[in-house]
Amino acid sequence: MAKPTKSPVDARKARKAKTGRRSPLASIALIAIGLVSTGGAYALFTTTASADTTAAHSQLVDDGSKLFAANCATCHGLNLQGTTAGPSLLGVGAASVEFQVATGRMPLAQSGPQAEEKPAQFTTEQIKALYTYVAARAPGPGIPDSSLLQGDGDASAGAELFRINCAMCHNVAGAGGALTEGKFAPALKGVSAQHIYEAMLTGPQNMPVFNNNNISPEDKANIITYLKYLDDTPSVGGLDLGNLGPVSEGLFIWIFGLGAIVAITVWLTAKSN
Amino acid sequence: MTTTDTRTETTAVAPSRGARFTGAAANYIDERTSISGLVKEVGRKIFPDHWSFMLGEVALYSFVVILLSGTFLTFFFHASMTPMEYQGSYLPLKGIEMSSAMSSTLDISFDIRGGLLMRQVHHWAALLFVASIGLHMLRVFFTGAYRKPREINWAIGFVLFILALAEGFTGYSLPDDLLSGNGLRIIDGLIKGLPIVGTWISYLLFGGEFPGTDIVSRLFTLHILLLPAILVAALGVHLLLLIINKHTQFAGPGKTNDNVVGSPIMPVFAAKAGGFFFIVFGVITLIAATVTINPIWTYGPYDPSPVSAGTQPDWYIGFADGALRLVPSGWEFMLGNFTVSMNIIAPVLVLGLFIVVVLIYPFIEAWITGDKREHHIADRPRNAPTRTAIGAAGVTFYAVLWAAASSDLIGTHFHVGIEDVIRTLQVLLILGPIIAFVVTKRICLGLMKKDREIALHGFESGRIVRLPGGEYIEVHEQLSEYERWKLTSFTEYTPLMIRPNAKGKISAAQRVRAGLSSWFFEDRISPVSGTDIERSHDSGH
């Protein structure tokens, strides 16, 4: 805009008089001030935030400690050291506690071959307090990052890993299977991605641990992708009969198939009599 | 109502155009093939009406459905174990290496129009085929319809059953999916467990170490060529003997050992049978269209390392799997340098014995009873208590083995330990048949007594009458002659007498035979005779 023939001062005056616009430097200064103040405020706020988190964290640990003492310590010991009735929880990590408590397996309803799934006994907030407390006492596997739980990995790689690592107990279609002495691998239909991940990471009940060297976090995400695919995709061939394979198919043909046929033969011969 | 009759009728009335054409066409064919004799012979074959006589038909019709759907599948199936990368529509297997057999089966399921329906029709029809054969055999057994002159047809029918099992197993193994591969591995283990020849046979069958690259194409040849050819031939003989021997019937007024009462093949039975074929086809298609069977896509391709929980064979091989599961542990022992796998050999022997006994049962029973007469009247099961009890024992034995094949699923679904299930079934395998035998025999004898009571004294009418002398009696309603006929017409057997042979000696075999015979017929209720009935009527009730 500025014309080279006029002096800068004249030009400024002229512009001020003509348009009343601010100088470009003012804009830059304004931006600089804005940035500095935002940055400063941000820095200020984040420090307060972390201070808040620490406070919240210690609050959670406190709550968790109380919940633990009231609900878990009888078997796991007041210092998480374990008793004859239950194992030590030192080092099990947040993932393990979250899995056991959020699926209702803990607290145990009764002693038996294995802890069974039931409605969760605590609220999400209480569960968070519990696992924060246990994780605060000794480090262990943490809650998985939500980026691994989206089910957007490679389903066919996950399916192959599932067949090789999981199918011998959970059945190739995830329908579950029997173990020794009344123990069993549960069906995987409808299990949340987080719980699948935590189960692989911590090996609850009779399940082996699949740590990150054994199955990498990406591969765990692939397995979750496959199981999510099974959950979300309706059975292409019609009713799946519980995905139990030939046993349910055999029962079906004897009861419904042959049952229908025999009913028809009785009907046909009854008419002619 | 034969075809010849129809033709003479039509010439009497002025024939319509359609009838003239039928007549001319029939004449044309007859002049060139002389088929009218056969049609007359076969067309006059009479089929009695009873629902249980239609079970064999169900088997026949499912077999036709299997042939039709199987032919469709051969158009698209590649019986080859050449490894390839799957690039079809099913997402969770995309890019996975698998055999051409598995890949083509997935293509049939996902990428060929109507392919999945055809696969499911084929598999469900196969299950129904074997199930209806089983039920048909039970009907023949429990009515004694295998007695002279039908012993040979029983044996042929049993061979058909074994062929059906072989067909089923070879078909189950073709897709080369994880489940069928696991099944083949069990068979491989079973074969290798046989002493001396086992390993040789296994290497011969698989063309080297399991799984090799030949087994699918070999099983395919057996499945679509050799076994069906033998099956169809045996089926032809089975049906031919059925026609020659004529059909059995239940006793009734006018139904004797020397006649057959029912509808002739032409035209009544043929029309009914044709309709029934479509009903069976319809039931199979309905099931196949609504219920999944063998979802190989969830099983994935075969790879020797993964073994899925809940791996089972199709139901008809279940008894063999169950036998393997029921063997107590620790039955292996060393003989010099060789391991003797009694955990394999024992079930093979037991099942082999079971199969042979079922196969030759008609001959065993004929020897024990010494009965050389022809029988065309089907027994009511209660009127042959010992046979019915033997059948019940056999069914129990089979059922326990069958249940054992699903021991893991029984464990998980009823929340009991799998070891407890196995132990219970082990005990039941021995005790169950004995209990079933005793209980069934007593029930049969009880029912016979009740029949006898009813035939003699009629039903209690519930009407109480006071006699002039003050005595109260309940009036019994007598049966009609027709109803009584059904209750009283059966033959009574007595145990064989021991007779010395030509040399005047009683052989050991004779003693065994007499012993078995008295065990067979010791407990018996005589049929009611005419004099019995008269006497009971005279007694005032």
C-alpha cells in the first residue's frame, strides 16, 4: 500500500487520516501478546491442573485404600501381601484389578474351581479408586491405552493369532471350553475390548499371561479387532447354534430335523387310516 | 390298479388325446424293452401303512438330496492341497495362506451364488441321512423285521450304514479347515496306535508324514467316486431284496404271515412317495436356509499347531471319539522296545466287536431260538422282551459313548468337572446297558401281562353294579374282535431242548445254545388263546 515516493511518516499520517487502520506492527505485537498470554495462562493452568491431579490421585488412593480394607483385605491382606485365602496383589497392576473387579469376578462370591463373572459390585469410580490404590503400592501392568482398543487393526492377523494362542481353550469361535476339575475358559462374545486386552496382559484365573514380548500391543489390538468382528458380524449361514460345532448340529438334526420328519410321517399315515 | 388295468379301461371308453398318447408311448417303450413285465411285477409290490415304515424312505430321499447338492459342489470345489493366499470376500481370512481346497470351499460359501445354501443342504442332508438310517435300523431291530427271510438284507443295510459313516467322514475332512484337520489328526493317531501295521498304514494313507499334501485329493476320490459307487450298488441290492422279500406288517385282522395289506407301488404309493420326497427335500432346505452348519470360516485353515477346544466329529462318528475319551489313563505299556497303546487298541477292539455283533445279530438270534420259519409279521417290541431288552442295552451303550464325545460341553454347560463327567460315563458304560436290559425286560413283561389281562377281561368300565345278593362288581367292557386280534396274535417261543447228536452225545455248543435259549425265553407270557377267552367269559366277568 505504501507508496515509495512519500516519506514513511507522511504515509503513516496520511493512512491514519484516511483509513484509521492500525499499523501491521501493532498486529504483530498483538499476536505476540496474545501468544505469550495464552502460553503463560496455559502453563499456569497446567501446573494448577497437575496439582489438582495429584490431589485427586491421592484422594483416589485414599478412597481405594478404604475400599480395599473393607472388601479385599480379608483374603489379600491389609498390605496386599496375600493370605492363605488369596494371593498377594503386589505388582499385579491396575489392569489386573480393573479386570477382576469390573467383570464382577472379584470380590469372590464363593470359593470354587474359579472366580466367575457376575455383575460388578462397585461403581466405575470405586473401581478406579481400587486399581489406583493397588497400582500405587507397587508398579504393574497399567490400564491399556484406548488407541489399542478401537478394533481397527488387522482382523485376519488377529484371527490367526487367536487360532494359535487362544482357540485351544476358548474354542476357535470364542465359544469357550472346558478345562480340568470344573474350571473353564469363558465364552468371549460380548466381552469389552478393554477386558480382553487386560486378560491377555495379566492372565486372570487359569489363563496364561501374554506379555508384550509374547504378543505385542499391536497384535493384541489385532486380536481384539477379530473378536469385535465376530461380535459385530451376524452369522452368515443363519442361526449359529451357539458356535458349539458338531455337537449342537447333531442334537439339532436329531431333535428338530428328524423330529419334524417323524411328525410328518405320522401325519401322512394318520390321514390315510 | 396296475398300469395294464388302466389301459384296458381307457380302450373301453372313447380315449382322449392324452390317453391315446400315453398308450402309444407305453406301447412304444414296451415293444422295445419288454418293460411291462417288470412294471407289473414291481408295480404290484404292496407297501403297508405305518409311520415307522417310512424311515428307510427318508434315508433314501436324503441320499438323493446329497447326490444333487454334492454334484453342485463338485463344480466349484478344488480337491488340492496346493498352498495359496486367500483373496475372497471373507475379511478375517484375507491374505492368509491356506490350501486350495479350503480357499475354494470359502469361495463356495461367500462368492458363488447359492453356494452356501448348497453346502448347508449337503451337510444337513448328510446328517439326516445317517440319523434316519439309524432310526430305520432301530425300527427294523425292535420289530424283529430282520428275521428270516430278511437276515441278508439286514447285513446289507448295515453295510450301507457303515458306508454312510465313511462317506460322512471323508466329506467332513475335505474342506481342509481346522476342525476337519483336527479330526484327521485323531484318525492318524488312531491308525498309528495299531500295533505293527499302524505306522505303515498311516504313511500309506497320507503319502508320508501327516498331514502331507495328498490326503484331500485321496479322500475326494473316495468321497465322490468309490464310496458312492459301492453305496449305490448296495442300495440297489437292498431295495431289490426289499421287493423280493415283500414288506413286513404289523398283525391285524386280515393281515397274516402270508399276505401284505397296503397300497401298491403303482400308482398310489409312487405318488405318495414322490410327494414325500419333496417334503423331505423341503425340510432339509428349510433347515439349511436358516441354520448354519460347519462354519469353516470361523474355524480357519488347517495348521497342525492350533487345536480348538470343543473339537468334535460329526454326530455319527461321536461314538468312536467317545470311546477314545473314556479309556482310563495309564493303559499304555512297553513290550521290549515297543509301546503297546492299549488306550487305542482297546476302543478299536470294543467298537469292532460291537459293530460285528450288530451286523450278525440276526444270525445269532436265529441260532439261539432255533427258529427256521419265515416271518412277515412285525413283532410288537413288548412281545419279544429279551430282544427288546438287548436292543435297549445296545442303545444305552451307544448313547453313553456318544455322550462321552461331548464330555467337555457337558462339563461347561452343567458346571461340572470334566473328570467327573468322564468317570460317571465310564461307570455308566458298563452298568448302563445292564440296568437298561433288566428294566426294559421287566417293562415288556409287565406290558404283556397288561395286554393279556385286557384281552381276557376287557377294560374296567368304572360302572359298579350291585348284584341281587348284595355283591358289588365292576363291569368290564370287552374288547372287539379286531382289538383283541392285535393283542393276542404273536407267537410264543419256548427254550430249546438239549438233544444229543447222531453219536448220542451232547456237544458243548449244544449246551451253550440251550443255555442261551433258556436265558432268552425263560421269562415269558403266553398269548391268550381262544379257550382262555372262553373260560374267562364263563367265569362271569
